[in-house]
Amino acid sequence: MFKELDSMKVKAAKVNSLNVYKEFYKKDTLDYAKFNVEYFDDKNKSLGSFEKNAQYILLSTSKMKKEFKFYFLDFYSKPLTKDSTSVGVTK
């Protein structure tokens, strides 16, 4: 991720939309976040908007402080479910 940001010379980023969802794989529950992020350069000019899908894990919660911590396990992950349309020749 840092190589991508460095190559684009990103100085700031803004998350425009966020959708969290769960996928079930055998007996495991996997948490994913799908979001749209816009990158900006040092002159605050938009470098583009990109859709990302990342797997994350919630490690600790505190009910007293109403805080939570999460960490990305795989920032460029793809959902486990497959699209119903296969790639190839269609007739």
C-alpha cells in the first residue's frame, strides 16, 4: 500500500463511502470493508477515486470509552463469493 501511495505522490486521502459486511467460510466469519477512497496531492488536487476492498479484524473493544481498534489483515483482498457470470466466451 505504501509503495502505491508513494508512486502516486499522495499527501492526503479521504474515504467517501464505507460499507462493512461479513462473509462466512466454513465455520469462520470474515469481516470486510468496501470503501471508496480519494487521493490528493500536496496542492490538494484530486489524483483519483479508487474502490477498495479490505479484510479487517476487530481486536479490542472498550465499552467504558466507546472505543474500538481494528487492523487490516489484507488491504487488497477479494471477497470469497464468486460472481454468477463466468469469464469467457458467451454465445
